[in-house]
Amino acid sequence: MSGPCLNPDDFEFGDPNKLRAHIAELMALVSMRADMVSDYAVLRDDAGLRYTMKCAAAEFRAALNLLGDLTEQTERERRQAAPASHPHSNLEARL
């Protein structure tokens, strides 16, 4: 990986960085599986090729699901922070 390594264990539950770390971890696995697929293709090992591609697809789907969770969480946090950043928003709503 080119960037700094994110370890999910370094973050507490509910921290968006924990989700980001899990996504990064899963995508590193997908990358490794892509390399393995190339090797299995060269070796003409169709069983290994099939299994590895299924694993890569499952890991990619899991990362996409976590991305959805991350998007929901950050959107929810943004909505909760918005009223606090505008102390006169209630006054404007009444006018």
C-alpha cells in the first residue's frame, strides 16, 4: 500500500475511521486476490481461479457495504452538527 496503514483496532466503535480502516483492509485483500487470479490464470488452475475470484467479489461487496455504512454515519453526524454550528437557526425558522 502506498498510504499509511490503518488498523481497525486503533479506533473505537462508532469512529468513522474504524470503518475506513476496515474498507482499506478489505481492498488490500482484493488487491492480493487480483494478483492470485493472475497466477492461477497463468497456471491454468480454473478451480483456484474461480475460488479466488469469488473471495475477491465477496470482499469487494463487504467493502461496498461498509462504504454505505460510512456514508450514512457521516451524513448523520453532519446533520447533527449542522444545528449546533448555527445558533440562530431556530430564530430564523420562527421568522
